[in-house]
Amino acid sequence: MTSATVWVVVLAASAVCFALKLAGHLVPEHWLADERVARTAALVTAALLAALVTVQTVGDGQALVVDARLPALGVAAVALALRAPFIVVVVLAAATAAGLRALGWG
């Protein structure tokens, strides 16, 4: 892929992103005030975040991988369920992944 092609693709993607953002601002406010729309938006946000976490945890290119990230995610989920502060959740998950990798798993 040539340098010019890359720039054309980057500029086209930027234009599409700008158009989507502009379209969001042009939606009439009374459409967004509907309870169904607000509920759907909240659910879509949570679903997208869950999908991103899942892909980043067990995905490696085109393959599914079970390594130290999966138990670390489990530790983070338990810490969140116990209402631990966010920094504690991150440290516990990182320590779990690092410990398992140090033991040769993942």
C-alpha cells in the first residue's frame, strides 16, 4: 500500500467519523428524550464494552487464547463485585496476570 493510499484512507475514515458525529448532533432532542432510546443507548454501551473486554481477553489475532489474562479478568470481576476501588481492581488484576506469567502460565 502506497503512502498516498494510506493518507486517502485515513482522510476518508476521518470524514466518515466527522459525519457520524455531526449526524449525532443534528438528531432532534425530543427523539433522544424518549425512555426507550435512553435505555437502548445505555444497553448498547454496556454491550460494546463487554465485547471489547472479551475480545481483548481471549483474542489473539484469529485465534482464541486462554492465558493469564482470563484469570486476571476473573479477579477483577470479583474485586468489582466486592466494590473495591478502581485502582485496587487494576492492581489486583495486573498482579494476578504477572504472577501467573512468572509461574510460566500464559
